[in-house]
Amino acid sequence: MALAAQATEGELYRPVLGTNAAHPSGWPVRLIVSSQTEARHNRAHWAPTHLVSIRAPATRLLSMIELPPERHLELYFGDATDPDAPDAARAQAVEATFAFIDGLPRDAQLLVHCLRGIGRSTALTLGILARYMEPEEAAAALHALRPEAKPNRHVVGLCDAALGLKGKLAKQALRFPTKSWKG
């Protein structure tokens, strides 16, 4: 699948894919990746229809976007890169995310956020993108969405394993952070 064209003036959620026959509803991957603060401050303007919130265990989500539970997936894991750390992400978080994504309607506008919008949310977004395109294309799309991305290596590894990519996604994650993307 080819990446969609660059966003036009005033277009906030642009489809990352022009078409997406691989998604149960044909969702064209309309999403924004951000920090918790950006999500809170821009909630009225962005008006997401669906939300994935990632936060460390025992932390609060402050005045976030009000959505019914079926439209808001809350994940609890820290930014640990050591898989044995008590707050490290587990495979179940990736599985829950993919199940949530499979339930998105065609017109969904998804916002994925973690505390800083750099590590956990970008890693999970890279995994979401890799479900619909080659790892190289997924990495390029993530860079276009969030140039300051530094995907959490452990979360990327979980996504890589879940997708059966044999290290290809993890290899792409090593290219971050970078100011300009070289295809």
C-alpha cells in the first residue's frame, strides 16, 4: 500500500494510507501521536473519536478527553526498556491495542498519547502502522507524524514479535531519533 499524500492546509487527521483493505472496516489510519499535555490542551481542536492513553502504573490521567470506555483504551506500563522491570510493557498491552484498532470504524480519528509523546506512544504507533505497511514505510510514516519520536525499544520488540516481523521493525526503530528521514 502506498502512503497517502502530505496533509493539505487545514487537514488535521490525514489518512496515512489512501486505502486500507487490511483493516476490518477499511480504517485508513487517521491518527495523531502526542504527549498527555498536548492531548489535554488540544482536545477541543483535535476532537478525536478514539483514544489510546498510556501511563505508568499508579499514576493519574489528568482531565483527559471524555469518551465512552469502548472508545478509550487505557494501558498501564512504564517507559522501561528492560523486559524484566516491574512496570515494563507486556505482550497483552500490544494485543489489546491491536484488538482495539481492529474495532475502529472507517471514520475513526485516533489519538495515541503517553506522558511525553516520545517513547511508549511512538513505539505503539510504529506497531500499529506496521500492521498495514512494510516496516520501512511504517518508520517513515511515524517520522512524518512525530519527527521527535524515540520509540521505546522494548515496546517495539513486543510489536515486532506480535507481527512476526523477525526483528525488521526493531531495526527500523534504531533509526530514531532523527531530524530528517532518509528512505
